[in-house]
Amino acid sequence: VSSSFQLVSVEEYEPNENQQRTKKVTMLVTCTLFNGTNTQLLQNAEIVFSVAYP
């Protein structure tokens, strides 16, 4: 099983509910997700999330 994570972009984003600065991150991923009983294969899936930073 092979996984890959490719960073596509990082940009400034809006403050979160605690008024902390955030970055919006976009990635392309190929991996298998596990939850204990099931698996889900992601192939070249675009994921977008934000992270807070000081």
C-alpha cells in the first residue's frame, strides 16, 4: 500500500471563532483511511483544511 501527499497551496484565510489567524491548505492525497472495521481508498483526492497559528 502506497500513500502520497502533495502540497498544492497555502494561503491566508479568515480568523477562526477564537479570532486566531488561520492558513488554508490544499493538498492532493492518495491513501487508505481506516476506522477499525472499514477502509476507504482515496486516489488523487483534493482535500482542503485550515489550521490556526500564533
